[in-house]
Amino acid sequence: MDFFNRTGKMALGSRLRLLTSKVTEDAAKIYELYNVDFSPKWFPVFFILSEDGEKTISEIAEQIGHSQPSVTKIVKEMAAAGLIENNLESKDKRRNVVDLTEKGVKISHQIIKVQCADIDLAIDGMISEANHNLWEALAEWEFLLEQKSLLKRVQEQKKLRESKDVKIVPYEAKYQSAFRSLNEEWISNYFEMEEADYKALDNPEEYILNKGGKIFVALYKDEPLGVCALIKMNDPEYDYEMAKMAVSPKAQGKSLGSLLGNAVIDSAKELGASKLYLESNTVLKPAINLYHKLGFEKITGRQTPYQRCNIQMELKLKD
């Protein structure tokens, strides 16, 4: 159809619904062809009962991938048509189950043994005429969407596209206010500013850059919306610390944190660091998840100047 050629893959759902509508419309007529008073939407429930016998509503729902309310509604409709007996006592008398009536069993022979065989052959004929096997493709798509939803895939593409508008640049004096405000925003939101914060944020040149450290700024469409520092440590075990990472809430989801973290790690490697250290708080779950993705692992037993710190981590840069 020209409409779908114009919309492209954006209208995948609409195209699938249209195809489903065509198939379902024909399915209703096929039941009429075989003189069976039957609704196509009943078939999944009907098939399970005809093959397996009595089942609970929840068991049926799990097997056919429907919700329990959906199955309950279908069962009521089928019971009204005389095909199903509802609220039966199971053989072990511990559960309420549903099962086919004599009428349902009789119709199952017509549908499952005769009608389904004709339909299978008709569909096999279509598959042989087509360039692509739709039945196998559906199984592949179901598997792929089970592994990762379409929503998740679109989110990843959105993040990738937006990350292309991000530039990581070295710190300049003009970014001092952004360096301070971005950090002060998240610290004040969760904790209280401490003396060590004021020293580093008010005088980054003196307390970070002049001591051999670096600061990186993430520009999104040329606006400074993320920062992170690589601080030189006077410590026999660690050369540098990753610190003062902050990303504006309006830029979250655009990979600024990941890009900043990787810039700091790459810089530490270039400076010959063997290990990288950081301090954080477990209430900052997105940040902790990011650090894990970057390769940091939890350590214990070190002193910290920050009251808010309840987790310490390290990243080994050399074997």
C-alpha cells in the first residue's frame, strides 16, 4: 500500500493490525465454511483444552500469553455458547478448572482434525509462493522482542542520536560557574555541601588543575550540561580519583555521564595511572550503575573526607 510506503517502518504496528484484521475476518468466514458457530478469538483457549484437557484460568493464560481477565472473558463467552464448563472441581479436588463440554469435544474434532489441516495446507501454499517465510519470521521477531523490546531499541537509538550532539571539551575558566552549579545542584538535592566541595568547586584551578588534575566538560548543543574531574591523589595506592561528576537533569538520557567517565578514564591511562579511585553514595543508583558499567568495583577500608560517602570503588587500568 502506498500509505505504508510513505510512512515507512514507523507504521509497523498499524500494518500488523491491518494484516491481523484481514486474517481474522477470513477466519470467521472459514468457520462458517465448515458450519461451525465459533469466534476466532476463542481458538487459543479452545486448542489448549482440546489438547491438554482441564485447566485453570491462570494455567491457560500463561500458556497462550493472555492476561487472566482476557481468558476469563473468553471462557464466559464459550460457556454461554455451550462449549466449556466453568468452575469445575479438578480431579484432585484442590482447584477450580474449566474443560470442554460434549459439544466442545465434538466440535474440536471438526476444527482440530479437519479444518486446521486444510488451513495448514493453504498457508503452506502461500509460503511457497512468497519470497519470505512469514511464519518463521514471526518466530524470529517474537524471540528478538522478548530479548529486547521495541521501546528499549528506540530508546537506544534516541540516546545514540542525541549523544552525537555531545562534545567533551577540556575545562576553561568560562566553565567555572557551570562546574560549580551542576555539582551544587545534585549535592544539595541529596545531601549537604561540605568544606571539601567548596574548596574544589570555588577554586578548581588551585585544587584540581594546578595539582596535576583535569576537568572535562560535556557540551550538549554547545551548552555545558555535564562535568567530571580527574583529581591527582597524594596516595601510595591510587594515582588519580574520578570526582565531581554532575549532569544536568535536562540532559539525562543523552549518555553525558558515560562519555565523561570514559574521557576521564582515557586521560588517566594517558597519564600512566595504574588504578582509578572514586567515592559515592548508594542512594545515587544511576551513578552507581554507570560506575559498574565503566568497570569500577567496590572496595572497603579507606578513609574519606566526605560524610555522604558510603561506597568506595576502584578501576584497575593495568594488569
